[in-house]
Amino acid sequence: MFADKIETGSLLGITTNMEGMDIAHTGIAIRMENGALHFMHAPITGSKVQITEMTLHDYLASHPKQTGIIVAKVLETK
């Protein structure tokens, strides 16, 4: 499964079907101790950063205008 390849700290862009937008929201992947993938983000401008209680999959499924994710991983340079 693709979600198994996403590491804690990966940057996530949540894609949307909203006209004129490709990315509607951004955050950071957080892998919990039980292995479940969650989403760290600031849900509303001015609010505190939080980690979703539901998994990333369930979070995406609960927002019908969100269509998927783009994953970026920061690599160390030598």
C-alpha cells in the first residue's frame, strides 16, 4: 500500500477538485507508534497546529473536495 511508504516528516499537499486550485491544504505526515499515518496541520488560520485524531485516509475521506495527496520528502545534502 502506498501509505506505508510515507515517512514522518514528509510534506503533504492535499489536492482538490475546487476550480482554479491544485492544492487546497498542506501539512506534515506523522506516523504514530501504532504505525497509523496522521496529518499535522493548522486547520484554520490563526489556530494552533494539531495532529488529526483520525488517520490521514479517514481525514481525506471526510472532506469531499479533497481528492488525494502530493508527497514531498526533504533529502539531506552532503
